[in-house]
Amino acid sequence: QIDDKATGKVDLKIAGSLAEPVVDVVVEIRDVGVAERSDIPRTDVTLKVQAKDGRAEVFAEAIAKDYAPATLKAEMAFLPKKWAEDMDSLMAEEIAGTLDLPRVDLSRFQSLIPGAEELGGVTEGKVVIAGIVSAPSVDGNLKLSGGKLRMKGTSIPPLDGIEFEVDADLETVKFNGAVASIAGGDLKIAGSLQLKNE
């Protein structure tokens, strides 16, 4: 649940004509936090949409204190007059976008896992969006490297050298992983999951 300390503003400018519109939107939200969780850093979110000369560009950024930003960039045609006359043309428009997830040091989140004595590793990821409005394609990748986990007062053995990678689209999730050290041995994991019924 989002707490009530966040603030925001919206700046909207519209000019031109229906045939050649110009739209400039900026949305800023500051100090977004989770209620009763002061250990989760507050985040500033910015969304910018610029549309002119028949093209629309979207840029979004989320920044938490002491963390690299997560960014989204996307673009597509912007032809409202054409779409009003022919809705199918909107559905056939090409879209392109990229979501970059920052490198995150998992040790910062140790306090969020009850009983964790040590948590480590680095994650990073990326999502690419393509295709057309009526049939978009989404390809994502998330990697964990150098992971480790030690729990207090449990039978879970220490885990070291955790490497894990997930690739996903709208139909399938594929994963590969390994633990270099667990109870005197090692562990390898691989598999896939179908998200779409045939």
C-alpha cells in the first residue's frame, strides 16, 4: 500500500490541429513509499510523452535513493485523425520499446527477508517490446549473478555462487540456474513454463 506522503504534478500542453496535433505531457510523482515500510527506499517517478510530426515518444524513469534508475523508452506513430476514420489502422501500427532494469545489489534487501543472516548477489534485466498494437511481442531477460543466502535458525543450508537467468515472452518462460555450493555439493536447475494455452 502506498503511503500518503507522495506528491505529484501534471503538465499538459496541446497545440496544433486534429490533422497535425502537438502534445506534450509531463507527470512527476515524488517520494513514493510503502506504508509502514521505512526500510524500502522512496522513489521518484517521471513520465514524459511527446507527440508531434506524426510520431509519439514515451520516456519514463523511476529512481530510488542510491539506486540506478529503471527506464522505459517507447515510440509509435501518432495519427489521431487517421485512427478516428479507420480504427483498424491503429491496430496495425508498429510499436517499439525498451525497459531497462538497473543493476541491484541484493544485500540492501536483507532486512526484508525474515531470518536472513546474509543475502548477496546482483540482478539486472531488460524487456524489449515490438510488433504491432493488436499483436505486441514482449521479450524479457533477468539475470542474478554472485548470489548467496544464509538463514538463521533453519535447516536451510548456506547457498553460495548462485547464478540464475530467466528469459520470457508472452507465451513461455525459460530458466537456467546453478548453485556452486550447497551442503557440500552443487545444484543445477533448468526448465520452462508455458504461459499460453495452445
